[in-house]
Amino acid sequence: MKTQSILRPSRRGFLQTLGAGSAAAAALGVIPGFGRGLAHATNSNATHHVAAAPTSVNLLPAGGMQTPVWAYNGTVPGGLLRVKQGEDVHVRFDNQLSEASSIHWHGVRVPNAMDGVPGLTQKPVAPGEIFDYRFNARDAGTYWYHPHINSPTQLARGLYGALIVEEAEPVAVDREFVWLIDDWRLGETGEIDPTFNGGHDVGHAGRLGELVTINGVANPAIAVRPGERIRLRLINTANARVFAIDFAGLAPHLVALDGHPVTPHVPDTPVFLFAPGMRADFILDVPPDASGDFALIDRFFDGLENPLARLRVQGNPVRGDIAQTSMALPANPLPEPDLQNARREQLLYTGGMMGGGVLRHLVETGKIEAGFLGEVRSMAQSMMGMMTGGGVWMVNGRDPERDELGPLFSLGNGESCVVTVTNATAWYHPIHLHGHAFRVLSRDGQPTRYQEWQDTVLLAPAEQAEIAFVADNPGDWMLHCHILEHKFGGMSGFIRTA
Ligand SMILES: [Cu+2]
């Protein structure tokens, strides 16, 4: 068995993935562009080594202050793992932290024992231990990996990396960028604020940080050429921050969500809502006559905009007109749910601060049936939140994070299921299902235009969605909010597939 060293890349390697040159150059401004990343397609018998350990990185622009972090293979983000669709993947995880950890392969339809959820699918990987993860990369797309134990702390400290599964025949682009977008809550000396799972964060929007980075660099300047076609793979690795991305008029085509192809289209909203856990692949064409900077900005909170990156147009045009080659990605081998005969389930999320009015509104408008509400246990606790000693957040009236209740629901092997997911709270929630991808059938009763496949569906306050999937992967699978402080506060649970 051959050992690969691709997960031991240099700092320069990550910035190549970003499309940037170096952190120092980022502070100065213009950065030369690079190729498609540090890691090339690997041999299918290779073992990838991933070690989690403390280290320090330079996050603050031009400050020289080092931030102690926890990182995979010494860098934030951790090593980019790039494999080919259909490849057998073997990752040997070495936990060099002072606490137990694990690796969850977010979005990848792995065997249950490889899903990396201590207490549900495996034992915690203790300090000094190793664990071998093996799975087949059957779906192409943009995925990522992170711990699934003490997640609010371990992700906030820097433990995350990208897993790219290449299509057999990728769409033609001039370059590809993989951007892991994160935010950091830092103290004055650059250290990570060590207060995790604070009561305010848990009951409100989660842990938001004031420093936004892409691949560990704040507001990088990235050189692009006129007429250049770029595949931009975005991954939201933040604990809690939902980004509303303003592409500065570039109008890129969305070609995949959560790894899976969608009909290429330019989103018809002024900003692209991008929640924790989600991935989005865009094809971005730099106008052939463009010049100057395109400043990408997060506009989620009015008055609290965050600069994301600057695309700096320079050099000779790649082509005189926008590239006309196809953007459509080949479909992944996902099982199509049988909607006529599907089992129907409901998930009702309640709790958090200021949610009582939302719940009342949904009952009054008939979105939540009174009968179902009546069945929901501990609803009064849920409506009162912390004041009654119940969980901060609840699903179907229960607090699965803090008790030993069984699965939210169980499905037969191969059974189709349609789940109505209702956000009866005043907050945004990206709901993530492990081990499967689901179609988002409708939002607030209206069919979605693209019936997109996702593993993380973002629900706005008071929003209701229907998702459908085939339970073809046996085991216990987490179904939880990917705002990690919400999950900590009870927005969690699992389903069981026979
Ligand atoms: Cu949430």
C-alpha cells in the first residue's frame, strides 16, 4: 500500500487552491493566480494520512500575530483531498489532540460505520489513537470533512478540510478554486475566544466571528484574467454564519449544490444565501472586457457587511467572448424517491429566543396542523425554551441531544420518505441529513424550480420545506441543524434505516 503525502501540503499549496500566492502578498494586494490546486488525482490504493493537532497560523492581516489553532496536518484549512469518482478512499486519522475527536465526511454517502459520529456510529477516537476511514467516492462533487464530537469547539478552532470528488469528465474551465469560508471570534491578541457554547449564542444565531476568511486569509485579492472561466467550489465551514454573497455583478452560474448537479442557472436573487455545511459550485465567467476589481461581499446583516474576496482583473484576455462550452455536470447515481408511495414524516423545530410568535403564526395559517401539534410532546416546554428547564431547541417537542430517546423515525431499506420540515423559530437553520442526499421538493407549498439534491436544506424563519429521499443506506444517521450551537442546544436527532 502506497502512502500519499498530498495531505501534508505547504501553506503555499492552500493558497494555490484559493487562487492566491501567499498571505504576505495578500496583505499587499495583487496576487498571481495559480492552477487548480495542490492535490492531484490519486491512485486508488493510496492511504491518505490526516493528523489533528494544535499549531499556529497567521489569520490577522499584516499583523504578524499568530493564532493558536487546531488543524488537520498543520494548516487551516486542512489538506485538500482530491479523488476521482468511484475511487476507494482510505484515510488514516491520527488524533494528536488532547481530547477525543473523529472525522465526519460531510455529504458523502459512506457506510454507517465510516460516518464519524461518536456515540452513534463509532467510538470516540481518543488522544493518541488512530482510526481508519474507508469508503467509496460514488458521487462526484464538493464535500468536506470535520469532527463530529465537541463540534462547536473543534470546528471553531480550525478543524476542517475539503474533499473534492472529480467527475470522470469534468466540465471545461480555465481554472478551479476551492474556497472554504469561515469566520473567527478572536481576542485582542489574536487568540480564539475560548468561550464556546455560550448561552446567548446557543439561543440566538450561534457563534459568529468578526473575522471572515477564505482558506484562512481575510479578504484576499485574487488575480483573474479577462474572459477566464473559473469553477468556484464554495464550502461554508463556519460554526454559525449564514453568508449572503453579493457577486459584484458577475452573475455566476450555479451548477451544483451540496456536491450534486443542478440545472445551470444564475440565481435570481440579489445575494446567494449560503449556510453552514452547504457547498455550492459556480461557473464564473470574467467578462472579456472587464478591468479593475470585483469585490465579493457578504450582506447577510444590514450594516454589518463582510468583505469576502477581491477578484482583480489583469493580464491578457483568455478569450474574446464568454466561453460557450457546456456547464452541465453529469448526474450522480442517486436513487429517485417514489413520491406516490413514500412514507410521510414531519419535523417541527421550535425554541430559541423570540420564537413563540412564529409558532403561533404557523398554527394560525394552517402550516402546522393542530392535530400534529397536539401529538408533539413537551410542546409547552419547547415554547417556553430555557425558562422551563427544557432544551433551548426542540424537534417534535423533544430534546434529543440531552436524552436517550430513540430515532426520530425509522425507515425500511429502500423505502422512500417525504419529510415536511418546519422552522417554527425566529432563526435560520440549515438542516443536515447524514448518509443520504434528498430532493428539495417544495418551499412553503410551492414546488422548487430545480428540485435540487441537497444534504443541507436552509430554512428561513417560519419557512417550511418538503424533502424526499430513498433510505438505501442502512444505519443510524444524524439529522441536525448545522449551526453547531443550535445542535448543541437540542436541534439534533437521528433516523434509523433498516
Ligand atoms: Cu439552527
